[in-house]
Amino acid sequence: MEKRRPKSMYRKAAGEGNLRIVVWPMKETKTVSVLVFVGLGSRYETKDLVGITHFLEHMLGKGTRKRPDALSIVSEIDAVGGEFNGFTGAEYTLFYVKLPADKVLLAVDVLSDIICNSRLDEKHIELEKGVILQEINHLLDTPSQYVLELYHSLLYGDHPLGWDIVTSREVLPRLNREKLANLWRNCYTPDNMVVAVAGKIDPDKVISSVRNHFGNATGKKRTTWIPVKESQTNPAFKALPRKTDQTHICLGVRTFISVLHPDRYILEVLNTILGGCMSSRLFIKIREEMGLVYSVGSGIQTLLDTGTLSVEAGTDGRKVGEVIGAILGEFQRLRESLLNPDELQRAKNYVKGKLIMGLENSEGLAYFLGKQELLQGRIRTVEEIMKEIEKVSLEDVRRVSENIFQEKNLNLALLGSFDGKLSFERLLRL
């Protein structure tokens, strides 16, 4: 079955086993991006297998029957100047290849081969454990990244979304071929994958190629995720002392706004006003007016069943209290005061502009299509999203601010040096 849309729009098709295929021809580019999304992320893991989804993503690039090792795989992509990579998130795994448009069938061939025919060789598994260990150590040695791990562990606790990278380091030696192969068979199934292609392509040829190359993928998905149960009643904090030149702060709130929640576009606009750009309130207040940070910004995460908004900043350990107080002050301003209409319109224009710019290239467009199809089961057009953003009102931002910026929703993660006499219980007040 295939759904056709007007010229210059995407097309959806189905392959064997309910594989979903989405393509968007682009006349104005000379490249093509082929992305494969798999509905498997870290939140699908059990405590004894923490980190296995990321490990499996690595192993699918280490050799197939046709291409026996990593060099055999990457050299074909390198030979045409292409890019090849993978990513594991909380709710999905992504593989992508970007290369010159006339090599699109090579991208489909390589990606289908690693996903459907990987050997998971024992020797490669043991070697890759060393690589992943160094990747974990790199994150632990990067405070600006590790503080986010601490924040999520504080937010979600003993839930797959809250198990931090240290746990995966402890589990890593126990992962073996049998465990990897079981996960591969149970989750890398056609009904759990989306192939998204954008670029200068003949859509009929690409759809046919994807169907043929992924035709030997079999099975049905046999795993699921555990819903988040949120019952926070008081502010929470986690502080990890470490000798650093800068103290890293991640201060945020539970939003309860999921990927399909009707308020998700309101939250995007609110986040832009708060700390999503260089003219945001946090950037102007804490960097430009107070001079306490080099960088400060906010971001949102919308998951299948929940979400969070968090602010990240790095500052002198002696200034931690001032920075936290300034962030909380901006939370309070948004909650208690209506915006200026001009500020709201600038934020909406920023969100719309970033959306348009993100779709200028083939990988951005393929990502836009594939992620929506996988996580939402439908694809909203750019025009539909623009209308939703433009509908956001002053009252909408105030309402969502009142809902999320509550004292009981506050969570603070801190990594670095700071005054041991600092009372976080007294600081975390709204």
C-alpha cells in the first residue's frame, strides 16, 4: 500500500512485514540521506542489560556475511565521500548514510545489510567492549554532558530512563553474543522500523530498492517499554563534588508534556523565551547583565509518556547560588506575568525559522519524516506545525508556565566544586 501526496511532498509506502517507508524527493540538492529508525532505545532495557541497545548499535557496523568487517563497510561509503553513523537514544536507534544522490542504492544496500545480516562475531564483540568503555569514560570526563546523566537519574530514579552511564559500565563485561542476538531478533523487525529517504531521488526506484533490500527482515517486535510513574512532591537535588574549574548546573522541572501532548508547541515557544536562543531571558540576564556564565540555555525533552524542561549552565563554584537564584527568578517571572506580545511573536518566529532551516538539507528532512512516523505514527507537514506554533497565545504560555514551574517539580543536578555550606533545600523555592 502506498499513499501519494502532491508534488514536492513526501510519499509513504509499506514493505514486507509492515516495514514503513517514507521518501521526499528534493530537486534543489545533489545529495541523498537514507535513515533507518528502529523503535528500540535505552528505556526498553532491564537492569541486568543496561547499555545493551547502544552496544548492539555499535556491533551492527562490525561485519556482515557480505562485508566481513568494519573496514569493508565504511570503505564503500568513504569511497564516494559519504557519511555513515549511528545513534542510540532513550526511545529509538538511528542509522544513517548521506552521500551523492546518484549513489542512493549503495546507501540502501549497506544499511539493509548491517541491519539484516550482521554476524555479531565474538571477536568483534570483545574488541568493541574496549571502545564502548572509552566512550563511557569520555562522557564521565565531560562534566557538561555528565551533569545531564545526573539530572535524568534524579528525575526518573530506578527506571530505565534514570539508570546512568556508570551502571552500563558495570554491566558491560557481562554482555555477550547470545544477549545481543536475542535483542536483535526481537526488536530489529520490519514492523518496528522506518526507512526515511530524502534527496535528489526517483521515489519509485528508491521505494522498490528499499522493499527488495529489506525484504529478508523477519519477525515481529517482542519487547516494550515501562511507563514512567511520577509522584514527586518536593524539590530534589543531587550534588556530585568534583575538582573542576567550572561547576556545572542542570536545573529543571517535570513538564508531563509528551511527544503527542496538545501543549508541546506551547512548550517549545516557552522554552525559546526562557533560554532557547541568544536573545532569551536567561542568556540576557545571567550572561549579559550578571556576567556569571559563558553559556546558559534551556532545552526540552518530550518522550512517549512524559517530558522535562531543563536549564544548563557552567559557572564559578562560588557563584552557584546566584546562578540558581537567577534561573528560579526567570521561572517565577514566566509563571506570574503575561508576556509582551512582541516577545511572544519573536519567539514564534524563531521556532518557525529554525524548523525551516533544519529542513534545508537532505538529512534534516529525512529525520523530520522518520522520527515523526516512528514515534507518532503520522507525519505533520511543515504547514501544519507552523499553524500550531502561530496559534500559541500569551495565555497559553502563562497557563503552561503555571503548570510546570511549581516548587514540587524542581530538580537540580550539580557537578563540580561548590560551597559545602550551600543549602539547596533553601535555594529551591518558588
